[in-house]
Amino acid sequence: MFTCIIIEDEPLARSLMEAYVKKVPQLTLVKSFSSSLAALDFLRENTVDILFSDIQMPEITGITLLKILQKKPLVILTTAYSEYALEGYELEVFDYLLKPISLERFLKAVEKAMIRLTASQPVVQEKIVQEITVSSEGSQAFIFVKDGTKLVKIRLNEILFIEGLKDYVSIHTKERKVVTLQTMKSLEIQLPAGGEPHHQFIRIHNSFIIAFDAIDAIDKEKVQIGKNFLPISDTYRKAFKDFIEKKQVS
């Protein structure tokens, strides 16, 4: 779950942003502010993941606020004036929403922000949307993945393959499928490539990571795992071929 605050002095615009935030299950609105000064006091004592801020406001502007803040959240500016885009870029603003803001444009900005936050944070931190840990119980290594509000334990030797679905992954096991919010890249680095066969995983496509022990057959263009035929992309073909050759030798 990601946290955010809204800074907007116009009541209608603030209400619209609040309504938009409520439409994103992974986003929690901590507080809304009509004043940059009030938000500044809050941010000095608290941290959030995303800051939605108008630019033109009384007392101090959104731009001035960003210049004052020592530690900034990921910032998405909202304004009716496009001429501030360059200055916002210089302040490392993540995105720039031009009023009137459509829901589609808002959701696009939030999705990009969550991907950035997920990729930049350590995987085992509690505030990350996806918590994954690799542990072992005897000889049975396993991972924990977050499914909704609960952590689900999946033994590595039960995993057949993992499929990437944009910013989600679908973990296919012998008896179930678990879909969780997580990038393929951050999941891939958690899976061991060495050790016993059932602990070995290799990526064959941008959208697929497979378990070595689950392979039933290998064709030139695809891998068969049960009834599933998964493509081997040109990007990963050589690495996969080398991996298989090393296994045959060993």
C-alpha cells in the first residue's frame, strides 16, 4: 500500500483529487491540505510516498514548497498553467498534471509512480506493496508473497513458472495460481539460480521465468511445462541455451 497527501487550495479541485485517490485500492490518502504551510509542517514530521500538489496557492507556492523540503516524496504537480513544467522538471518532479485533470490521466500518473516506488524500494520493507522473503525450513526453501492483505507462503519446488502481467506477476504452482502486485525484475532477483534443481529458475522471456525442474520439453522457440507452451525470446535465448548445456554436462 502506498500513501499520499494532497495540497490544493480550491475545494472543488481538492474534492476531485480525493475522489480519484479513492478509486485506487493500492493508494491511501493520509491527509488533504488547503495550505502549503500546513503541509510543510506535516511533512517535517511525517513521510508519505506520493505528494500531489497544486502550484498556485496563497502563502507559499507548490514550487517554493519543493525548494524548502529537504526530503521530498515522489511529487506529482497539478496546475492550470503549463509554463511551470520546466521549473518542475529542474526540481525532479515526477509528473505534471494539467487541469482539468481527467481520471484516465490521473490513473496513468499513479500507475507510473507506483512502478517507480516499487522498483526503488528494498523488497523486504514493510511499506512496499509486495513483500517477498526467501527462507528455508529444512531443505524446503520458500518465498512469501503478498496476496491482498495476507502473506502467502509458496515453496520454491512447487513453482512451475512465473508470468509477468504488466505490474503484476502470476505465480503458477502445481496446485494453484497466485496473482500479486510486483515487478518481474524485483521477483527475479529473489529467486535463486543455483543449488538443487528445484531451486533453480531461469528467465526465458520478458514475461516468463521458469523452474528448471518443471520443464517437460524444449523446442527451438518454446518450452513445455505441463499443458503450457511458453515462448523463448531472442533476448534470453543464448542465456537459456547455455544454462541447459551446463545442466546436461553436470
